[in-house]
Amino acid sequence: MECRINAEDPFRGFLPSTGRLVKFQPPKETTDANGTTRVDTGVTMAAKFRCSTIL
């Protein structure tokens, strides 16, 4: 299973949204009888996001 969290604005047709990430606490990577939970991230707490237009 794969889950993704995206900063998209549903009121603007799901366009990317800008702002500051004020709280970020990803789950811990674990291994149990069901396998391994892997966490990949490219952000940190207090990260700022800007949108750029690509034509």
C-alpha cells in the first residue's frame, strides 16, 4: 500500500498550494510480522512551499 500527502487546494481544482508546514511528525519506521513500514519524506518542519508555473 502507498499513501501520499499532497498540498493541493480542492477549491482551486486541486492546484498545488503554498504556505508553511507548521507541524510535521511522520510515523516511525517499524518492522513486524506484517513487514516493514518505510517512511520517505522530502520535507522538514517549518518548510516553506512556493508554486512555480511550468509552461
